[in-house]
Amino acid sequence: MRFSAPLLRATLIRRYKRFLAEIRLADGTEVTAHCPNPGSMMGLAEPGSACWLSDHRGTARKLPYGWELVETGGDTPRPHFVGINTGLANGIVAEALGAGRIPALRGYAEIRREVRVGTESRLDFHLHDKERGDCYVEVKSVTLSRQSGLAEFPDARTARGARHLQELALLAQQGKRAVLLFLVQRDDCRSLRIAGDIDPLYLTALQAVAPGIEILAYACDIGPEGIELAGAVTIDLTNRQ
């Protein structure tokens, strides 16, 4: 998924009111940008962080800029990037599904997005094929890393995430294929762990349903030009420290 226009490098002043951020542009101008991430953004919203913005000037959007990436890695020769826009996750996965870049999910003739299940929930994808039947996929965007090379989910307690697990488990019990896909929007992690210290209820719920659903995790290649799904990462559901 390529960004529609080049991103602008800037400096974070502060994130506030969850979806807003004060940003200093390269020319010193201070602006308010949209922060498209409902999570805690632990470790990614430190004042002075290098960030990259999409330019919405001239569009109908209320704010002129959108916060897309954070640089990590400090003084390392090659900066690493984290995609903080959780709204892009489904588009990244949809592009990968269409291109057949997720081996476990190849071979489905139909791909539908945002499908209702039960009475109160939606899941991100419904895949269907006459021979393979139905497959439901829920995508979780991952941005947290507290240990080098290791991504963690979630970065805050997530009752919504636990509800999605229940929906996937019910579909599996009905004979449907049910898949939980963690999309690690970082280019510096090759393994994933559930952050049980942050949300022990989510860890317990996932361990309970894990035998009946499929769990996949993929990293991303990320840069100011765009984000695309990269290779699979290993998953640890034991919460070993």
C-alpha cells in the first residue's frame, strides 16, 4: 500500500485527547494533526520523536495533517519505522490477500470486508470459495515493542478484542474456518508475544480459544513511501518473560 503523496518528516511535540497531536514541521511551524490510533501508543508518543505526516490540505478533512509513522532506533545507521495508523491495517491485508501473499489464505474466490457476525460484532474479512467453504479473518494491528525484536499485543486492555475472540470461537464451533491475524506494523520485530501483564483477560481468552482457531502473524516493510505485508513472525502464547 503506497501513500498517495510523499509524507512530511516532522517532530512530535505531544499527543493529547487521544486522537490529536501537536507537531512541529521542518520549517518550525507548529500544527495540529490527527492521530489515527485509539490505543495507548506505549513507547511511540514521546515528545521529540521523529514522525511522518500525510498532507490533507486542500481536502475536506478537518485537520490539515495526519500522523502516519514514527521513527525508532535513535542513532542507529538505519532508522526503523512503526505504522501508527490502525485504519490502514485492513487495507494492507486486503492488498496482500488479493496478491496471494498470505499462503495460508490463498485460493478463495471471494473476499468481502467488514462482515457482520452475531448480533453486535463485525469481523474484518469473509473469504469464500465453493470448494473451500467459508473463512472469517479478524485483523489486529500491532505497534508495541518493549524488547528488541519482539512485538506485543495489546498495548492497552481490549474488551473489543476479547469479544472478537468469542465470535471467532463460535464460528469455529459451527465448522467455519476462523483466523486471527496479527499485523505487526513495525519493520524491527520478528516475533510476537501477548502482553499478559497489560491485559491478562485477553491472554486467558486467547489461550482458551487457540485450539479451535488459526493464529497468524506477519511483519511489515515500512517506509515513507508506503507499507506492505512482509514475512511471517513467530508467535508465543505462553507469555514467557
